[in-house]
Amino acid sequence: MTVRPLGEVIDFRNEIVHPKDRPQGPVTFVGLEHIESNTGVRLGADLIQLEEMTGRRARFSKGDIVYGYLRPYLNKVWIAEFDGICSVD
């Protein structure tokens, strides 16, 4: 088995959507509350208007691995099925 650094096998994405940039339109939001612990199952999502957003959010694309690091012991990891935004946690 060959062990390689994580940075060699993934591309880290950190695109932030910020209210000060005045984003517009509807987008699907997936938060930590929408991901089941230990399974990778998405339990839901919210459709929000970007112009009503009060804090910054991370943008993800279909196929991205979305990982919630706020409480790592909860093991909230999901492979995105669509483009959207998520919590920065």
C-alpha cells in the first residue's frame, strides 16, 4: 500500500460567499443539521435567497466532499449531489 499526503489526492476548495459581496438569487443550503452522523446521509436542505444571507457561507459543487469540522466526533461528512452552499463550520 502506498501512503500519499492528502493534498496529493484531493483539491481543497475554500470559496466563500459573503453578504458584503451582495450575492443574488436562490441557492440550496446544507447545514450540519442536514447531515446524519457517521453515515453520509443528507437528511434535508433549505432553499434560501442569497440576498437575505446574514453570514458568510462556503460554496460547494456536485461531487465535493463536505465535512463538518465544528464537532469532529459527530463525523458529519457528505458527498454533494448538487451545487450549493453550506455552513463554514
